[in-house]
Amino acid sequence: MACGCTDTGTSAQAGTGQETGTHEMITVTDGLGREVTVPKSPDRVVCSNSGCLRYLTYLQAQDAVVGVDSIEIEETIFDARPYALANPQFKDYPLIGEFRGKDDPEKIVAANPQVIFKTQLISPEEADELSEKTGIPVIALNYGSLSAYRADMDASLRLMGEVMGKEDRAEEVIAYFDAAIADLNARTADVPEDEQPTTYVGGIAYRGPHGFQSTEPAYPPFIFVNADNVVAELGTEHADVAKEKIVEYNPDVIFVDLFTLQTDPTAIDELADDPSYQALGAVQAGEVYGVLPYNCYTQNHGSILADAYYIGSVLYPGRFADIDPTGKADEIYTFLVGEPVFDEMSAEFADLAFTRLEI
């Protein structure tokens, strides 16, 4: 499974146009600055590349999908995509190409969509080429994130919402994220520095599964609960930290992203078998916890929020005494994807999510 995020975005600008068939035609400006004329509230669409179908599901418009890329169809041992778990029907849809945006124009044409949504396009020329090959308008979206590239995420939700006639739902989703992040910050912003345990998260997926040294210096759940991330000094991009540095940092509390279970050895194996890691204070004290995968076909925003609430409850139990982390996760998933899928997803990862790990 793939992961990653994009950098820039733009908000949609609605236009007016003539009536075509049963759909009014509107003109919007997509994430690459292209003016694209499309049917308003189309009945048939496809989503290409990582995260695209996730956003359509957030907008409650997944019933308009008429074809999917291969990641929705192929069988996997581990699936950390809540939107897919909540919509098993995606596995039965026609194939439009391989995952990571490797489209098959002939298959797209056969699915007969009115609009192609596509994330992570590199250039306007790439979008124009796909449109020319299929004869179908292509709307480029910048996936963004809940943290550094939040403006991109909001713009893409609004753009997709404008096209799909889901403007109100787009604003509801954006407001939901805002409220959750504000709540997390309010619970933790005033924690004195001398009461902040140091933290580290290992096993983060990045273009596939990785071991314990794989981390995120700007890990959003840590940011949202104002946690003291020992690798924050390394910047905002994904990092592979030398084992010697992890030992030097010696974090008080360790979290393991369970997507690591797809690799061998896993981050959990490394902690159990490597004498250097065995000497870490967190391992010695039993302060090692499993969290839901952060990346699976790019960032899972719902899981990021769920992880943040769980991490907050571990670091500052008194400030999260009113939160049942698994119940909160299902509240988040139900709002975003329509189903409470925490138990199903945790089962994919040996029921280790939101647990103290035995090392």
C-alpha cells in the first residue's frame, strides 16, 4: 500500500454555464489552477490515486463511483483504510487502473464516468493528457493534510463538494476536524514542561511498511496533544532515525504504528530482540503502545484524530478521563465514513491497537 501527501492547493471557483442534459454545467478551478467545465452533481465519477476515494467517501458521495483502482479490489492481509472497510462494495467495482494513479484510459472510458477526480498530479499537462485520452474532464486535487498542508485539504474537500453538490457536507467535515483539533489542544496546551513525558513513534509507513527507525518529526497526533516528540528537531518530512540517536534520545513513552506488522522484522520485533532497544527506559518501564496506522494509501485523517485521543489518554490520563479511546475512534469513523470500523481495523492488526504492547 502507498502513502504520501502533496504540497499545494487551490479553492474551487464556481461558474455558471448552460444546461446540458439533466445536469447544469459549471466551471471550477482545480488544484493545478486549470479551469475545468464539468456537470454539476454528476451521477458517475471515478477517483484515481491515493486518498481520492477517501475524500469522496467523507463527502458521502461514494454512491456515484463507477470504477476503482486496483488497491480497492486486491486482497490484502492488512487493511488500514477505514473508508474501504466501511464500503466493501468497492471490491466489486470495475477496474480503472493500477494503484498510485497508474490509470488505464480504456478502462476509464469503459466505466463511462462524467468526471475524473485525481490526486497527486504533477502538472497541468498530465491532467490534460488524461482528459484528452478519455474525452472526460479531469479535476486535479491536492490531498493535503491535517497539519502542515491543511489549506490544501480544505480546498480539495470544497472543490470536490462543489462539483458533487455536497458543499454543506464539505463544510461539516472541515468544521469537524477543526473542533476535534481544538479540543485536543485545549486539553493539553497548558501542561507544564516538567510534566511532559518525552515521546517517540516508530514503524511509520512511508511508501510501504517500515521498522522502528521510521518516524515522523511532525507526527500530527503528537502536535495535536502538544507532546514532546524527541525527533521534532528533525523538521517536517519523514525521517529514518539512526538507532544510536534513538538510544540517545531515550524517550519516556514509545508508540508503535501497527502498519509495521507488514514488514519483517517488525518494529515490535526489533524492540524485543535488539539489546540496545531493550535498554530503553520506555521498554524497561513497559511504556510501549500500539496505535492505528497513520499512512495507508496516504494519510488516514480519521485514524490520526483517533490516535491523538488515545495518545493523549496515555500521556495525560487525567485530562482525557472522559474519553474512551475506542469509542471515540468509532465516533470519528462513523462521522467520516459512515460506519464504526475500529474493531474491524484493529482485528487486522492482531488487536494491538490502543493497547500496551508486550515487549
